[in-house]
Amino acid sequence: MKNSILLHDLTHEQLGNLIDDKLVNRLKQLKKDLDNKSSNDDLLTRDEACAFLKIDSSTLWSWTNKGKIISYAIGARRYYKRNELIESLIPVKK
């Protein structure tokens, strides 16, 4: 009987309440995790930033030189903050 659940003497209402409680707790934890992750400034490499924006490295270089995107350096390596890349996106008016 490994990996089995016995629902003996459990009403539909009790089962529903157990499921609801578990879902509420899991959703609270997920929200907490997402809030913590969004507060962090994930650093992306050039390749990761290009993949994230679905652009070529020459475009990333051009946008960085024009000041459209901010880059950060450690030695010769360049990094981009994920949340700043998202913030740099401009809505297109129709």
C-alpha cells in the first residue's frame, strides 16, 4: 500500500475542505516565493539577455550603447538585470 491514500470515513465536504486548505497554503507560499524572486535583481549574461529579449547580440550591444538598456560590468563580463530589461520595454500604441 505504498504511495496510496485511504479516504475511509471521509465525507465529500471534509475532502473538499482538506483540498481547499492545502491549495490556499500552497498558493500563499507560491505568492511569497514570487514576491521574493521579483524583489531580487537577477543578473543575466549577454547570451541570456539576448535569449530573454529574443534579439541578436549586435542589437543588445547597440541598445546598450544608445542607453536604452543598462549593463553592469565585472571585469570584461557584462550583465543585465532582468527587471530592468522588462522595465525598458515600451508599450506600442496602435
